[in-house]
Amino acid sequence: MKRLIAIIVTGALALMLLLPSSSLAQEIRGGLKLGLNMANIHGTDVANFENETEESWGSKIGFCVGGYISFKIGEMFAIQPEVFYTMKGAKIETTLLGETAKLKLKFSYLEIPVLAKLLISTQSNVKPSLFVGPTLAIKLSGKMWAEWAGESDEEDIEDMKGTDFGLIIGGGIDFGLDAASKRKIMVDLRYILGLTTIHKSVEGEEIVDVKNGVFSLMVGFSF
């Protein structure tokens, strides 16, 4: 718990240093977002496993929910820090001794991205944008669920890192609802590319290269 608090405090201080001051920001707005995830895993050892077994990991569906603050700088640029609860993982299904075997990796994280947004100017209330930025994910839980021959079990994954670093890239569209209040409904599609393995180093064991990868479709409301 102390480690988690230290990470959150350190991240908050880093965001304060990165964010523009109110004198530079032309517009500061906040909002909420809800999304659907299509998560999977990738990495050298994941690819080797799939090549050797001719089995492929499938995408696991989950959701994400959270909020953001957008600092608009000029007409075409904004900095947008976000905080989300998000679900990641993967699943696979195969045949073992004539019985169908299912395995699911079920991860949940507190995700903290900081996005740089390019705002594309239009003459209407529909405003497209492109964005990219780093993200820090703090593990909340990591579980493995298995089912075979009518039996199922779930257990915690012990050798899993507490943090995950990644890169977000995507685009979105804002639909203005009210010119006076500047309320908006937003839709964005993003890919979160895990840059570091989620396997924790254990003395005497080889590190397994397994990384997260998530497509997210998100809908939000700005106020």
C-alpha cells in the first residue's frame, strides 16, 4: 500500500510539472469517459509460443471508465492528462486430451496517460483530433482463470509487475452540443501499446517477454 501511494503521489507531482500553467492555457475543460476494450498480449515469447503450438491468443473484451482534464494551448494544440480504471488480458482455447481447455488472463489497472492532442480546425461543431502520449498503468489485480473437463479455477498471478509503461496513439471526434456552454460529446479510438514486459523478475528464473496491447473505443462527455 505504501508503494502504491508513493507511485500515485510521484505521478501527480510529475503531472503538475508537465501541465501548462493557467496563464498559458486558453481553455481548461474536464470530462468523463466510458469505453470498451479489446485486449490481447504480444511479445517475443508470445510469438514463439504461438509458432510452436500453432495456437493463437485471442482478444479479451473488457471496459474502461474514468475522467480527464484538457488544457488547450493555441488553436491547434492541447495537453490532456487522464485517469482510468481499465481491464486488460487475453484468452486462448485449445483441445487437451480430447477435452476443450480454456484459459483467460484477467488484468485490471489504474491507467494514467498524458496525451498531446492535435486539434483539426473546422467550420462546424464537429471537431476531429489526433493524439499521442505516454501512459503509466498501476496494477490493481492480475488473475489467471482456467477451465477443463468441467472443472474451473482462478488464482492470482504472483510473478506480475506492479506497473506497466506504454504508448497511446489514436484519434477522435468532438460533437459540440451547445455553443454557449461548449459542452461536447466525444468519441475516440485508441491503441495502447505496452512497451515493457509485465513479467516480474524472479531470482533464478528467465524473464518472459509478455506485453499488453489494447484497442479502446471510448465515448465521453465534456463539461
